[in-house]
Amino acid sequence: MGAQGSKVDFLQVVMNLTSKPGNKDDDSFWDQVWWPETVNEIFAMIPGDDIRKLRDDHPKNLATMTYKCVEKLQYSRDHPASLNVKKTINCVRLLTRMMPYMLEDAEWRGYFWSPIPNGDTQKPLAALLLEIVSDLLFCPDFTVSSQNSSADKVDDLSNIDPCEYIWEAGVGFGSKLPMVAQHFQNRLEILKLLLTCFSEVIYSPITDENRLRWVTQFTSSTNRHVLPIFTSLLNVVCAYDPVGYGLPYNYLLFNDSREPLVEIALQVLIVCLDKESQGKNDDTGYLENYFINYLSRIHREEDFDFMLKGITRLLSNPIQSSASYLPNSTKKVNFHQELLVLLWKCCEFNQKFMFYVLKTSDVLEILVPILYHISDARNDSARVGLIHMGVFLILLLSGERNFGVRLNKPYTAKAAINVTSFTGTHADLLIIVFHKLITTGNYRLQSLFDCFLTIIVNVSPYLKSISMVASNKLLHLVEAFSTPWFLYSSPSNHHLVFFLLEVFNNVIQYQFDGNSNLIYTIIRKRHVFYQLSNLPTDAASISKTLSGRKSKSTNRDEMVDQLKSPTATSPPELPNSITGTTAAAGLAATPSMTGGNLDEKLGGEESGEWVASQDWAETWKAKLPLQTIMRLLQVLVPQVEKICIDKGLTDESEILKFLQHGTLVGLLPVPHPILIRKYQANAGTNHWFRTYMWGVIYLRNTEPPIWYDTDVKLFEIQRV
């Protein structure tokens, strides 16, 4: 009959299940039917509509088929010496195929948590399934290489110590197991099933307290393999080197069986590090998420070094690939979004790790690829989430003094970051990239303006020498954001000016000596500060300023044009003044950040509920921190003018030399205390990270398309 006939047999059995009521307890389906060779074939041969029909018209058949899959997996687990690899893997694939259509239905979500007989007791089907697949992840000659030197196979998995079978050397484990491609493939299939189980959260309402129960069960102390699984996933990710021996185009000659495993391991790991999966009280029995527990307890410097080097190597890979002299000669991996989430969780749950990252200049090896990725994504509306993720990470790091200090290290252009050429430090790179995101980025990034400036404020007291290019970028932002029309267009736009003035005050008060470039730029563009100090706040002036408004969409375009024009037509050292104005609207939802004012709408006036008033304008104008800058101008402007007249200077280098040796000691107001705004987690940010993470996982899993065409509730899916 041949293979084609066998495929027909398989499809016929599936069709019978969807069309005929009955009980398929016999083993003919499992023992006689031809099984597809790949998971993609199973997905192609069992259409989603057939699974829904089976679910809705013959629920008993679907329940029986699901139970039989679990039963076959349990048999494989209990009899590892006689395990049938093909049958076991295809049970895993069948569950991976069917479960999304079951989880999208509220009643079927409950089905997995209904008790079933298990020996002398009863336990939920979900708990049994997770227990079985956890055991199978450390099954000798199936997912790991046997350490038994004799010919006898292991006949009872409960007798082995899974910590001796951790997949990769690294954190807490020094041995390196043999690398077997088929074992990698089997692990991959099981991890995809686990990820499918955890995906109940993308179908459940946000109010459903049970939406993370699969993760809660899996990461609790009831899972006897929770430590070796956590360690295996972390080590597999951090030990992976996509370049290998570095031979050009080697990835085209040899199939890399590790990359798909690393990607799915990374996704399972970050999903299991969801802190809301921890129980709310002791009644649940799952009070602690042991993935988070173990991550928080890592403390050896050699472990931190292993983790940091691994994450840095993979984050930097796209840069190295694009910067290669030979086009596409280096293998490129594309799971940098998941890596950013992992880095975030490492810093969030392990303060010692974050301090280790900040202790050396290695933090800059992380910063540069983050800036590369967010700069590269600035005009792609599909990657706005990536930019948010990268900016939040930098915000988290900027809350620590060491980050600002490290930024003074000179920057050598290795990364293909598309920014104005400059000679300076990593701080200059940060400022220039943020300026580019503000002035040429997607309009949906407007909700991040506060965040960009908060980061610059946090590091500004430690910046010893800002370049001329970066200085002009900062002054350009002040010029753009201090125009009357922009200030009066929204109840929160003036915060941006406050942030920028705070940057200048910090530099003047704490790092005056080395920052002649910024001081010179402030003097040269002093009219910006004079105009801001004399900003008219009477009702008539406000009304006149706003009376020339055009359509909302035009104002948005106008904002972009006005921000772009100075950098597009002028040398970076001498930007033209801005005569126009800016507006902001249509913001993407963004988590609240302490000190970031992100919970305020930039475009509040468009709802018709708010109009700028004289009292409102006078209230914040009186608080503008202009005293330090005005005192600086009062002292230095006459000195600079005098030296120019006396010496006939026309070269700015001479003026810069004069400013380098100048001093304002005793002339400035008393230094203000340094204010650092730190990231603070809340329910809104936790939900944002979960939504972003699952959105990335949804889009990355297309081979096979596990969740395609199912009724996802956590995020919206736009069909192209």
C-alpha cells in the first residue's frame, strides 16, 4: 500500500473521530496506523476546524483521545527500557496540536484540572501530564545520554538522580553530557508541549485567577525535577555559541540542531519566571515559584560571569553578523527579544547579579546591542514593544550610580548603529540614539519620551565630558519641547522641559570642569532659556498660541517635521533654531514608571476635557529650575564676549579652551541633591511584560504554528 496509503489511514482515523460518536479505547489507533514523521505533518493532516468539530460535537471522543495520549506517555515514563520513541513523540505532538483548541474554551480549560484516578489516589490530569513530561525530560537514551556503562537500560526513572543529567555545564553543574542531535529534537518536542500547556494564560480573561495555574504547578515544590529543569534551561541558553569555530558560512554546511532547542528553552524559561504565578496564600500548596527562587539565590561570581557572557554573546550576534566583511557569513540568531526579557528577569529577581553587571564595564557590552536593536526598530510599528523592552532595561540600570559612571568609557564604533558620527563616550552614544528615537522614530514612541529623558537625568550627574554632537542634541530637544504651542497642547508636555533642565543643572553643579562642550552650547543657544524664562502665561497669549491649530493628524505630522528639520539640514554642531511647534497623540499603552509620568496622556487636550489655563501655566512656570542656568549665563556670557572682543576670536576652539579653565565655584546656587528615579514594578507593568512576552512567543512559533487561528484574548492579532 506504501506510505501514501498509510497517510490516508491516519487521516481516516482522525476523520472518524470527528464524525462518529464512540469510544476509542482500543489500541488500533496507536499501534496500527502510520504515524507522520514530523510535527508539521500532524498539523497539516489535522486541521483546526476538525479539532473544533471534535470538541463541540463529540467531546467524549476528544476527552478519550487526550486521556489516551497522556496514558501512553505515562507508560513510556514507567517503562523507559522499552520506550517507543516514535509513538511517545507523536503523543506529545498530538497534544501540542489539540490543546490550544481546548484551552480557548472555558469548560475545556477546567477539564484538565478535573481529578482522575492515579494509583491509589486522584490528581488533576494537568498535574499528571506535567509530572510525566518532567520525568521524560531526563529519560536516558531518550532526552539525555545514558550514564550507565553496562548494556542494561534504566528501567525505573525514579531511581535516577536528574541532577546528574542536567543538559549543559554552567550554573551549578560542571559536567558536559554528550551532544546527541536526536535527544535535542526530543527535548524540543516536549518543551513545545510544555509551552502549549502554559499558554492557557493567552486565552483566559485577565480577571481569571487561575490563568497561570499550569506554570504555578510546574514551578512548585511538587515537581521533583524543578531544580534540574531550571538549571538545564538556563545553561542551554547561556552556553550556546551560534558562531562556533567562526568559520565563514559554516552554518550553511552543517545543520545546527541546538539553535531550535535553545530558542524554545529560552521561551519556557521566561514564561516560568512569571512572578504572578506564585500562590497568594498557603492554601494553594504552591506558595513559591522555585524557578524564581533558584534564580534569586545564584551568587557565585563564576555563575554570574557565565550568564552575562552568554546573554551578551547572543544579544550581540545580530550586530556581528551585519558587521561582517563577508555578507551573511556569520550565523544570525533572532531571539534577542526573549533574551531581553531574560536579562530583565535576572536583574529584577537577583540584585547581586545586577550589581555584578554594573561592577565592570561589561554592562556596556550589554548596552550597545540594546541601543542597536532599539535604534534599528525605531520606524517599525511592529517592533514598538522591543523598543519599550530595551528602554525599560536601560531605565532599570540607570537607577544605579555605577551605570552612569561606566558610561564615561570611550566608545569605539563597532556596532552598525545608524547615528551621527562622533568621537566620545558611551554616554554620548546613549544621548544620540535617544535623540534619534525622539526625532525620527515611529509616532507611537511618544509615550516613551519621558522614559528617554528620565534615563538621561539619572546618569547626568556622573557624565564627565559630553561631546559637542551630544550637547547639540540635548539643546535641540530643549528648543523643540519649550515652544509655547507644544507646552500648551497637553497637561504633561512641560515635564519634558523639566527633565532636560534637570540634566543641565546636574552637569553644571556636579561635572562642570570637563563639560566645556555643553557649557559652550548653552551659552551659544542662550536665547532658548531666555524665551523659556519669559514664556507668556496670560490667558490671551495662551489662546493666541493655540488658535492656529490645524487638524489633529496634521499637528502630529507637524511635530515630526519640526523635530526632524534641524538635524536634517544643519551640521550637528550648529542646529538651526526651531520656529514651529509640536503635538502628540495616539499613544500606545505603556506601563507606569516612577518619575516617568507615563501614566499621563501626552495628548490629553484631544479628548475635549482639558484646555490650558493661566493658573495652570503659571503654577508650573514658577517651578522651572532655571536659576542655575541663568546664573551661569549671567557670569560667563560677559566673560566670553569680552575675550572674543579683546582677542578678536572667531574660532570656537579658543572659547572652549577658555571655558575648560573657567570656574563657577562660589557663584552658583547651593547644589541640589541628586535625584534618581528608579523603576518600580506594579500590576500594570507585570501585565505588559506578560503580554509582550507571549506576543513574541506567538509570532516566533510558526514551525509548527501552534496557536495560529485560535481565539487568543491576551493580545490582538492583525491579519495581513
